Amino acid sequence: MDSLTASQARDHIEMVDRILSRSERSLHVGGEFFLAWGLFSTAVTLTAQLVVDRRIPANSLWVLPVLLAAAIAFSAIRGRQLGKCKDGLSLIQREFFAVLWISLGVAMFTDMVAYRIFTTWASSAIWTVAAAVVLFFIASHGNRRALACGIILLGSLAAANLLPAFTGYALAAGMLFGYAGFGLISLIARD
Amino acid sequence: MLSKIRLGVIAELLNAEWVAFSDLHQATQATHGNLGAHLAKLVEAGYVAEEKVFVNRRPQTRYRLTKAGRSAFVQHVRDMQRLLKGESA
């Protein structure tokens, strides 16, 4: 430390602060993805439950592929915009998006190819598990909001299991408050 | 660790797993030669681990912070904060 002046030390600490705060801030970038996919998952599960309860006709399910296409299109367009961002993606951001896409990709793949194994509510529960993995990954970087929202998701899973008559409502509430809610909070916190 | 580029590299590696040379180059804005020399010193000191891998059939050199590097970084930041406190006292 003898060869470092106070002015240099201040300059170095400021640089370290900048780099670390950029890493922290980068985890808020995905807010819109959480919101979009959280709302999509909520809509899917809620629609299914309402059909099961005969509150809406079964042909209402046609809206789900439309919503899925909208969520995929939004993610692709927004992901492309972020990729073209002047500063590019930070290191932690890349790691975060890798976990996000792998978790959601595995959930979607499982839903599509193992539909006989994961029937009805199990199919929705897979998305809850994938979403919880993503949130706990973010929580591992010191984000307490992600930890709280991850716990909400796991809580909804337990509630869905214990309340057979309200399984869909419990899972939908988990995705709405845990996943879409985290997206909304992240978007607000970014500003 | 006294060099600004070396400190910047360690700060970039702090929250990541393996980081490619090209990413560090983009983050630090140092020249290839300069960054390479600083990374070699960090590897030699045992603060950073180096690995050569193939990504899409292209060779890539990537780096990760070691436990010794993390400890040295924390100690260095503490030393700098102490220096600043001493100056303001």
C-alpha cells in the first residue's frame, strides 16, 4: 500500500464500486421477462382452473397458444434489443440469462414431450419449479426480493398440494405474486 | 493488485464464474497486450486461474478468481479504505 497515494486509492475504490454496482444493477434488467412470463403462466393456469370449475367454456383454451406466441415474440424481440445494447451484457447478466433460458427451456421441453407423465396440474407445477430455480439463483447474488418471491412460489406449490379444490388458483397466485410480481418490483427498482 | 487494470479485472471476476479474455478486454478497455501482461501476473500470483477451452470450435482463454485472489482483493480494499481514513483523520 506504500506505493499508492490517497488520491489513487480513492480512484481505485470508485472504480471497484462502479463495477460492483453495475453487476448488481444488471440483475434488474430481466424485469420485463419475469412480468411477461409470470402473466402468461398465471393466465394459463387460471384459465385451466376456470374451465375445470366450468366457469368458462372449454373452447376458451384457444387463447393460450396466442398468449404463448405473444410471450415468445416479446422475449425474442426484447432479447435481441438487449443483445444490441451499446454496452453489451455484463458478465453476471450473461450468467443470469443463461440460468433463465435454461430453466424455462427445460420446463417448456418437459411440458411438450412428457405430457403423459406431467398431466394437468403437474404441468403447471413444473413452471413453478423452474421459476423458483431462477429466483433462487438471483437470490444467491444477494437479492432479497428474489428470495421472498421464490419462497412465495414454493409456498404456492405447497398450498396447491394441500388444497386439491384450489390447485390451479394456488399455482396461478404463486406465478402472479412470486414471478410477475418480482418482475414488476425489479422494473420499479431499476428506475 | 496496485495496478488499476489488475484491480478492475479482479472486480469483474468477483461476481462471475469463468470469464473469457474478450469479455475482460471489453470491460477494462485495456489493449490486448497490456491486459495479457496483467493477467499473466495475476495468474503467477495465484489470484486468478486460467483455462483454455474450445467454444464453437474456436480456442478461448478464460479466467476465474481463486480463493487467494478473493482474499487479496478484500484485504487490498480494506487497506485502501484505511489509507483514506488515515488521510481524513
